[in-house]
Amino acid sequence: MSTAEQGRSAPPPITPAKFWLRSALVIVAVGILLALVWMSPRHEEPVYQGKTMREWIEAYCVSRPGMDAHTQAEAALRKIGANGIPVLLKMIQTPDSSFRTTLKDLIRKQSLIEANYRDAKDIRFMASAGFRVLGEDAKGAVPELITLLKRGSSTVEREEAIEALGYIGPSAQAAVPALLAIASDAKDPGRYDAINSLGLIRSSAETVVPCLERCLRDPDRFIRYKAVTALKEFGEAAKSSVPSLIPSLTDPSNTVREQATNALKLIDREAATKAGIP
């Protein structure tokens, strides 16, 4: 065997003693970190049928629509209603941290302690889902969500805040100027979500519809698709967009063409008929 081959020889196997020692250290570390998380200060949460709001949100997110657990969790969150807004706002601002990443990695490396741990991204996602369930009942969160939007595109909670405002719907009209600024900036990574939320809010058509019309000419097909979808949400209130929407019927993207067809039928039935849409 050559010197090079010897250098590539496999390392000696880990002895049982070393294996159990490493496992024990990992378990102890996980236990300590979980204890620190458990003992960290928490605001008092609303409780319904013996479960906290976070527990109901998690149950909602890990189950599928149509399942009893999903339906039950959704009903529970609606019962909690606006009382859960402070919890959702706290969750949606959960920062990324090396502590949380380390904890999650340690949990994955062992199998003796069963721990259902969520990292910051998971928690923010669950907060967004909570806003989706509450809908208009979460309108009290609009001012703080707008503040989160204005912190800049580098903040971790901004994407979920944009989504949450859309889920609140027309009651989030105050957020339209901030969302328009994001949707109009070709370099803003939150553009897609902002366009989507503008369609869900369906307010201030006189300023939103012209912005969506400009997005119909965007080089990004996903932006064009979302702009057509948002115009469709406005329905007849977007009638002024018909001249800009007609060219989308021949868009290079099949999905954009299909959505433009559906949108035009809702926005202006007569214009759709003239364009040959049955």
C-alpha cells in the first residue's frame, strides 16, 4: 500500500464508550437549552379548551385541510379571535439566532429525547397562518404590521407582515401606500407578496390598479401573473385596466394567459366577449 493510500485510510471506529459519552453530552446540552427556552419570559397567552393559542396554531399548521384536527384548530383560533393579536405580533417578530439554530441541530443529532422544537422561520410562518385564520378580526394589528413593513427589506419579519396584511383584507386599507411602494420597486424582494396583498385588500383602486397595470409589462412572468390575479380580485373596480389587460391574453406564459382570460371575464364581460372569450 502506498503512502498516499495509507493517508486515505478510514479513521478508527468510535468505541462504544466514546459513542455513549458523546450521546450523553448531546442529550445534556439539548436538555439545558430546552430548559432555557422553557424558562424564558413569555407573555400570557389566551387559552381555549386547555390549549394555548400557540398550541392551536401549531395544530392547525401540522394538519391538513379537511382533517378533524385542522377544523378543530381553526375553530379554536376563531374563538380566541382578536385576543390573540399580541401573540401573533410577538411570533411574527421572532428573530433568527445562532442559539435557535444550535438547539435545532442538537435535537436532530439525537433520538433519545423527543422534542418538537420550532426555529424562528417556523414560528414566523405559523404567525402568518394565524393571521390567515383570523382575517378581518386581526385588523387591530394593522398599525404595527405597517411599522414592520417600513423597517426595510432586510428585516426577517417583513415577508410575513406583508402576507398578514393581505389576509386581514379590506380592513388593512391603511397599509396600501406602504405596499404600493414595495410593489413599485423592481429591486424589492417583497414585490410579489406585496402585489398579492394589494389584490386581497381590494382597496384604493384609483391608485392600486395603475400600479398593477404597470406590473403587467414586467419581464418576470411571476410578477405578471400575480398582477393579473390581483386585478381579478378587484373585479369591475379594475375596469380601467382592460386596455392593458387585453395584451396579456397573448402573454408568452400560458399561466398568465389563462389567468388574464379569467380576469377579463370578471372585470368586463362585454370586453371579454369582443376579445373572443366565450
